[in-house]
Amino acid sequence: MTEDEHSLGRLTALTDGVFAIALTVLVLRIPVPRIADRTASGELRTALSGLEGQFISYAATFAIIAAFWQQHRRLFRLTGRHDEWVGRLNAVFLLLVAFLPFPSALVGRYGANATAIVFFDLSVMAVALAFVLLWQRLHRFGHFGDRLPAAYGRWILLRTVGVFVLLAVSAAVAPFSTDAASYVWLGIIPMLFAVGLRFRPAIRRADSAQDDPGE
């Protein structure tokens, strides 16, 4: 193993650890309901239904964090080396990822509050921006070498920018209608699906090349 490979291995190991902790902490933010009669099923069902927003927030944020982890994994599978600025930008990216359980809990508890939704949107947008800056550093300074097909790079970037734009729309709409802002979030899934369809041939070629030990 070369020095570059060892350094990249340490960076990705740290990244995977932070993502794992962030995903685990999400569920710890959901409080176990307290009821007066521990044997009263109806009372417990009522208490659980009151946590609906927390469950939805948990699932949505888990999906977002997992998507960023997948993007990061794909990006660094194509990276041959890195520099100090890549390490610094990656640390900023992880700082923002590790923070996401807080806005997730906030919007889970105060889902009808525009401030909570805007705060959540801005938090995820910050993660997306940090990821784009990390991608740009790797790309502009040649850390991919010839490993990154142009179409594959556009796919990764377009997915991240698309999430950023939709969350910006959600944040802009939230002060007027929290319901409409929440519906904008639903657009993230079809957007990612459509982008994936558009770049499917490039994705398959790049993934096959990465998995081929002869490449």
C-alpha cells in the first residue's frame, strides 16, 4: 500500500465513522413516550401517534445522510490522492453532517414552525455546499487523474446541486406555507431518480471500471 492509499484509507475510515455515528444518533433523538399506565395499549398508541413528526424526520434525515455517504464513497473510490485542503474540506463536510441530527430533531418536534423547516433546509444546504467544494478541489487539482469520466462527474455534481436547489425553494416557501415547504422535499426523490436515469450508462461504465481489478 502506497503512502497516498494509506492516507486516503484513514480519511475514508474517519468519514465512515462520523456517518455511522450521525445515523445512529438520529434515532436517539426520538424520546420514548411516558404513560401513566404501562399496560394501557390505547394510551401508548396515542403517545406514539404524537411522535409521527419525529419518525418522519428520522426517516427523511437518515435517507439524506445515507445519500451523502453514498456520494462521498463513490467520489473517493475514484480518487488517487489528496492534499491538505481536501482533508480540511472533508473535515468541514463531516462537521456539518454530524450536526444534522439536531435540525432533524427540531423539525420533528416543530414541523409546523417555519423557522424549524428553514433551519433544517439551511443545514442540509450547507452539507451540500461543502460536498460541492470538496468535489471541486478534487477535480480542479487533478486528484482523480483519468479515473473520473466527465458524465459521471456531472451526475454526482448535478444530484448534489439539485438537492441544494430544492431545499432552497423549500426554505423560501416555508414562511408562507409550511405544508408546501414539506411537499417540496418530496420532489427530491423523483429528481434523483430522473438524474439517475439520464446518466445511467455513464454510471454503469464507471462502476464496472471501479470493480474491475484489471482497471
